[in-house]
Amino acid sequence: MIDEAAALAALERCRKIEWRQDDTHADSTFALVSEYLRRAAVVAAALGGAAEWPFFDASALVTLPSVDSDTLLGPLEEKFTEFNVHLDKIPQGAGTLRVDSYGRSLCAWYIRWAALKNDLALAAQNLPDLYEPLIVMYERGGSFTRHHGEIEIFPNISLQPGSPERWLSREPLTALDSETLDQIDRER
């Protein structure tokens, strides 16, 4: 079953992202991207999405009898269109993140995942909240790009994702709150 309320809450959360660059959070951004890669490896292994890893629409891998994936956001389509118009209107300039295809895609995937993750069949798999680390990253002013297979984290960190198997055995970053993430930034 589609959870419209959760999808709408996810959409509103994405709408509130300020898309500002804050290079004081580079180390926590690295930790958040790393945690996303770990979660993505877990979800890809569970749903058969290793070929799409590391950045993929997990909702596209889910087959639920109660959900038509072609019309997943149907009831929210107008609000989703308004959200994309909102992204287009974000002024570009110093200190502002360019909302690139990754930012747009990740918000869309986050909203779609929110619509599905509470379905009993999917919830029974006990999968992690896949996109949460990246949404938190954007909320804190972090960003990344992809270049020649590497993930480049602003201002000057590169991460080679390797294979999903590499990330399955990593310790999870269980606390994504500001206090924990600020501590990561202070320690490194």
C-alpha cells in the first residue's frame, strides 16, 4: 500500500532544503555518503539491485501486489511538479548548491521510497532508511558529484565506492543527528 502521508512529508522535507554550501561539514558529509553506500549495498542485496548500485531508485526494484509502480506518485504528481519548479527557481550564486541531477533524482527516489517503505511486505524485510543519510547531508549543506567513477565530496575529498560487497560489512553510522555529525566534524 502507498503511504501518501509519508511521501508528502518526504516531499515537504526536500522542499525545505536550503541548498546552501557549507564546507565546515566535509567530514560529516563523507560519513553520511559512506553510510548511504552501506545502506545502498544492503538494499541492493535484498532487492536484487547490485547492477544499479550505488545510486538507484530502490522503489523501482520493489514489486508489491498492492502498488502500481507506474502510478506510484499519482496522487502527489501535482505537488511533485511544483517541487521541481521550486528547484528550478533556486537562485544560483556564491554559497548556493547547484541542484544537479543527483540532487533532483535523490529527492525523487527518497519521496518514492517513503511512499513504499511502510508497506507490510517491504517493512518485513527490515531494510534501512536508504536515502536518509543523503537527505541529512543536503540539509547540512553538504554535496557530492560523480567523476570517473569516484564520488567527490566538496570541498576536497574523493571516495572510490568499489563494489557493494565492500560496504556490507561496515559498521553502521546509527546516529544521524546534528550533535553526532558535528562531533565527527570536530574530530577529524
